[in-house]
Amino acid sequence: MRPLLVLHCIFVISARVLAQSGTLDPTFGNGGKVITDIDHFRNATNSAVIQPDGKLVVVGYSSEFPQTGYFCIMRYNVDGSLDLSFGQDGIVRTILGPDEDWAYAAVLQPDGKIIAAGYSWSGTSYDFAMVRYTRDGTKDLTFGSGGIVTSDFDGRNEKANVILLRPDGKILLAGVIDEAATFDKDMVVAQYEANGNLDIDFGVNGVSVIKTGDVGLWQSVRAAALQNDGKLVLAGYSEVWVNNFQELNDVILVGRLNGSGLLDNSFGESGFVKTAIGKRDVGTSVAIQKDNKILILGKTQKVKISGYPDMALLRYDSNGNLDNSFGTSGIVITTFENSDDEGYALALQSDDKILAAGFTAKNNGSTTDFAIARFHPNGTLDVSFGTTGKVSIDISGDLDFGSLVVLQKNGKIILGGYSKIGNDYDISLVRLLNDVALPVKLQYFEVSKADNEISLNWKTTFEENFDHFDIQKSRDAKTWVDVGTQAAASTLDSTATYEFIDREAGQGRLYYRLKMVDSDNTFAYSAIRSILHSELAGQILIYPNPASDQIFIKSDFNLPEKVTFLNSVGKKFSLVKSPDNFVDISSLDSGLYTIIIDRKIEKSATKLLIFR
């Protein structure tokens, strides 16, 4: 018999006591830190993606000498160790051109393939470049030419800073293109088919070059995000000439393109918004909120030459207007050490809090550290993160530049970038604890009934350092007893399904919850599910009726010890039910009575006729 009633779960409410959010996770790498040295001059990263199995793919570049480089891809296990099944000892190196190949961005396809994007020097110009890899790190030969795609547009220099994947599998690259004859730099977006060919229906033969200022002024796309309607939001900077001061300044530039690659005139002014905060402003990361508001992270510098940059966070509505409900007139400026503070990466938590990451200068600018701040949805600092809402992490005791932030499925925070180790720069990662992290994530938790049994079914999408479930039952949602246990499936980021049958459920309204216990005995509770389990649920059965001296009451197990009798004129009489469910009614006069039983959650009533 199929279940008659199914109740779906909501998000788990955690009663777990965690370490302070923003502190290093000691279960990752060496005390929360991982450093990877690939080559002996410079190793850097700006992008990372997390696979469904929880493994972390980091995309960057390595170089042995100045003005050289090659794509490098690393894959790490959940604990921060290199995944030796990927490439050669966890690392894939790819040379595209004769000298300089740098990867700046990555995307993970639904089939598990990885695309790394950036630029390659052809010998005469810089070109857009992509490489697609299979799950094990080998080049995907079905993509472009031998797994590689390079694009040169009219012999100009093009560098891709962003890669995005549309739901239909088409690929977007965005960045900067220059014109040597006019010494001009413009924004450029190209769209590709899934096989790596340019999509000729986008822009002009697959390419959209966007100018926002006079000839000779520079603009660049540093970040991009797709809206649910397919429109593309671009963020970066644009040079503007300020007549009053006779100077050239940089302003934050936000633009939006429609699906065909044309400017969306419903956004800002003819598709663009330029926001000046200081003298040198740039947008480096963009995120789209659930309400379609647009967050831009970057930096602003009040004094152009000798000033220090500050982290800048801005929010716009869907039309491109600064959101006055956020920060001060839509802008939040954050300093860490009153020196260089730069933002480079955004992430949105499941509770709508905002993570902004980058780096901050320390010791009068002689060293730099990873930096991250957490904000409430209104732009105020969340002081429950770290001690002030801001956290800085020293990796190497020298120069540490944070450039990426991603959230694991369990809510833990991965920060990445590169650090100076001696005379070398190495790729560096840290993982931070987070108070949205749960011992396990539930996709659903259902309670259903069939015959005399109660079936509990649930599914997890994440388990890390997780031990077991205690299945708990209550009759009043206050006092709980354990009725079973289920061992963890140890699935990490993959899914697992569970079932428990309560064959001694009993009758009446029942409450169930899951106690999710970690290997260190910390725990969290699921949401509570309730169900009525009895053919007589919601009813009272009394006999005999009519009665004379005593009655027997059959009800669910929430029946209180006292029973209220209401006569025909509304007068109440409270009588006590015996342990064997009999009530002595000899003290009541003849007549028609209403019996009321208060179950706390609900009340039931029935009629009784008493004869003498």
C-alpha cells in the first residue's frame, strides 16, 4: 500500500555549536592551509569550481621565466590533498602557444568536463583561449582542435577574464580587446557553440565589441554573470575624462547585454551604468541575488597617485539604479588596515549573507594577507564572522594575494590565490569554518503512513565527517525518545537515501525528527514532521452510549487525565479518567452532555446521553 500522506522538508535548523565562523578549518590541508608549487617562478590562480563529489578544481597559470606561462589545472580532494587520479599527480599542464598562456577563469559542465579560459600569445597577438578537459584531466578532443580553441578578431589583442556556461551548453568569454592604431581598449564578449565554434547568431559573427567612451579611452570586462532570463551582466571599469580637474579617472562600469549580444537599453543609460566613487574605481566580481538585484565588488581609490585603495561593494536594482536600501546610497566601503584593501571575489550564502574576498596590506604595506568580510543583506558588517565581520589570513609571512572565494555544499568557505614563498609565488588555498555549515544537508525528509506502520524517508546531498542519524519520536513535540539509528553513508558531496520503519508507532498524533550526529559528537536536528496515525485519529469513541454509571473512552495516546463534560446549559464538569480508560459519571445528573478532550494541538468532542 502506497503512503497516504507525504510531508516535504524545509531547510534544517541547526542546534549545533560550531567553532567561530571565519576561523581556519583544521581538517583542511595543514591547519587549514594548502600551498602548491608547480613551477619555480610564478604560480597563480583566479578561479576554482567544486565538483558534485566535493573535489575542488583550481585553474591558473604557471611560468618558469618572466613573460612566459602555461595553463595549469589542479584537483584537490575534500581534505585538501592533491587528487592523484587527476592528470599527473593531481596537476595538468597545458602549453598552447610559443610563449605566454595564462588561464584566468574556469567553468564546470554538467557532464563533469572542465573548461579553462584566458589568453594565448600566438607570436603576433594575444588571443582568446580555451581548453576543455575530461573528468580525468585529459584534453577533450571533441572540442575545438585537439581540445583547444583560440580566437583572433581582426589581428587585435584579446584577453579573456571571464567564462560562463549557458543552460543550453553555449559558452561565453568576456574580457578586453585593443586597437593598436588608436591605442584603444574596449570590452569584448564572444559566444561559442558547445563544440567550440563561434556562434554566428551572437553579436557580429559571434563577437560583440562594446565601446562606452571616446576613442582612446580604455574599458575592460573583469567579471560577468548570467541572469535567469539569459541576459548577461558585465562589470569592470571605464576611463572617463573629468573636465573640472583636467584628469583621466577610472569608474566602475556595469553593463547588460541581451541574449543576442546587443546592449540592453532598459538597463541604465543605453545599457550601461558608470559609478564614480573615487579617482580609480574598478569592478572585479559580480553576483546576482535571488531578487535579481546586482552586487558588484571591487576597489576604489580616492587619491589617484599616492592613495590607498579600499574594498568597495555596490548593489544595483534590476534596472541599474543604485539600491538606496543597501549601505550608504547603495555603496559599502570597507577597510581592514587603513592601507591597501582590494576586493576580487564574491559569494552568496544560502542565508543571503554576502562574502567579499581579496587581500589587505599589513605592516605598513610590506606584507599582504588574504582578506574576507561578511555582510548582512542590507550591507552592514556581520560581526558574528570573525570578531568584527572582517578576517585576514597570513599564509606565508610575506605577500599573500586573495583572488577567489567559493562555497562548499556544506557551507565551508574556500579562499584562494597566490603567496610569495621565498623568491617564488605559489598557489595557496585556505578553508574557513562557517556557521551555515551543517553536519549533513537534507534534500528532503518525509513521513508517511500505511497500515499500522510509519515510514520515514530522507535524502542527503552532503555528508562530511558524519557518523549517524538518531531517529527520535514524540507525542507532544517536547519530550523525545530514540526509536532507531542509521549509520552514515559516507558519501561526501554525493547523494544518499535512507529509510526507517517505525513498526510500533502507536495511535494518535506523532512527531518525528532526525538527530544528525557528527564523528566528533556535535549534532544538529532536522525539521520536525508530524502525522496522525489511527483510523480513529481526530475522534473520540465512548461506550456505552447511552450510559448510567461509567463509560469507557477510547482515544489516541494524547488523551489527558482530565475529561471535561459540558451539560445542556453550558456548565462544565471535570472528571478524571482512570488508567484503564474508564470514567466514573455517577456524580452527573441525567441528560445530554458534550465530552471535550483537549489534545493541546487540537480539541475533539462527542456527545453522551446519560440515563438514571
